[in-house]
Amino acid sequence: MRALITGITGFAGSHLAEHLLDEGWEVFGIRRWRSPLVNVEHLMERIVLEFCDIQDPSAVRNTLDEVRPDAVFHLAAQSYVLTSWQQPTDTINCNITGELNVLEGLRALEMFDVRVQLACSSEEYGLVHADEVPIKESNPLRPLSPYGVSKVAQDLLGYQYNKSYNMPIVRTRAFNHTGPRRGEVFVASNFARQIAQIEKGRREPVMMVGNLEARRDFTDVRDTVRAYRLLVEKGEPGEVYNICTGKSITIQTLLDMLLEKSTVKVDVKQDPERMRPSDVMVLEGDNTRLVECTGWQPTIPLEKTLGDLLDWWRERC
């Protein structure tokens, strides 16, 4: 099987490339000229990278025509919620137009047999009522950020292209996933980076945090990308699947778990700059549909995920 991964140089994309290679897939990916390669440096002899910007429809179509993949994993996006408040136009343009270019490229080339996985998000659920937890795929979508809105649009475009053109598209709503290589703007990685810097004496022993009351369902990225592959192989075209553990913890608990692994004592201080205009308070998913379809189960405990993440930052500090 030949895969094309958009966003291969990113966090999840690099882990997906590793997983697919381990499963015997041939892996191609796209990169912009300015994309850093640090996440895939160790894979460069095993993957093929094509220069392509997903916001350039001609470049996307040409890349699809050259690679002729059996499956497209569409991960490329502006994926940070806080940035979407600061740059809503860029977020909408990147996420929606980028996906449209991929789908339109496949349609124009009449590549209707190519399996497509769209990396959507639990942020689509947004405002979730207490009686709606754990969240099923049928839950109303009430996004609370420009990012969430962009992901709803991506999700529904996938549905529309499946129904309109019978394209074998599977939509995945991943809940929070973390692990080594996670960008420093994301909560668990940001906490781990601060701890590593404090341990190395590179900053004062004070942790800066945002909202610690929100609850999130955390999955190890290596389990998440395994679900991506299983759903491309076994998922029902047109369907949507939650990827989550089915359990949630507060961000305070996440912070406490990381602090327990620290070699130094630190103080915690709330930073107003880290607070969002509106925040999703509870994201805890129901993974029944995924499990019944593929047999997937999370295999990596959160304790190990956070330990691996902290060690990754220690190496970089």
C-alpha cells in the first residue's frame, strides 16, 4: 500500500509515517519549502517528500498525480486552538481550502478509489452538556473557537464529497493526543518543556499555566495514528469515528502527574495570556464505534506517555 501524508513533518504526521513503515506501507509526504524536518530526520532514507503547499490547488493536484497513492491521510492544518483566536482568517483558509484542494484534486484526476482519512477534531463538539458525556459521534456540534468551526467545515466537506462523488472518505475526530515531538504550544508539551527548563536552571522555578479546571480525554499519539491506519483499512466510507480512551482528567491532574516526575520543586502561577475567550470545559469521548469497527484499544498508559514526553524535552533542553 502506498500512502500520501499531508502534514508528515508535524507531530502526528511523523508518528503516522513511522507506524505505516512498520506495517509495510510505502510512505510519501508533502512539505512546504520552509517546513522544518526535525520530526522526520530519522526517516529520510525511508520516505519520499514532495514539495507542495496544500493551499496551492495546482501543486496538490500535480503531487497526487505523481504519487498515485492508495490512501491519503490528510493531517495538514493550523491545529492550535489559541492561534485560531489570534489568526482566525488564516486558520479558516488553511484548514478548509487545504482540504478542498485535496478532495478536488482527487476528483479532477478521477482517483475515486483512493481511501481518504480526514483528521477532524473533538473541538467540533465545543459546548457539551453534562448529560452528553461521554460524547458520541451523534452529539450536536457546537464549536467554541475558530479552529473548531474550521474542523466542522472539514468534517462536513468530507461527508458531502462521500455522498456526492462516492469517494471512500473516513472522518476521524481525535480527542487530545500527546507524546514525544508535540509542539510546545500544546498543554502537556508546554508543561513538560517548562519543567525540563526549570530542571536545567534555564528559568525560574515557576510554572505558568492557563485554565486547570477543563477536563480532557488524552490518548498517546502512537495509539492515535494506529487508529488512523485501521480506519483507512476497515472504516465505513462516509462515517465518522471518535478516537479517544473514554476517560478524562482535569488539566490540574495532568499537571500534577508531570510535576511528580520532576526532579525539582516548582510553584504554579496562572497566566492571563493563556486563558481563552471561551473554553471547552469537558471533552470525554465514547470510542464504541471505533472499537466495534476495528478492534482498536489504547495500549500506552498516560503515565508512560507523559514520561516519554518529559524525557524528550529533557534531551532538547
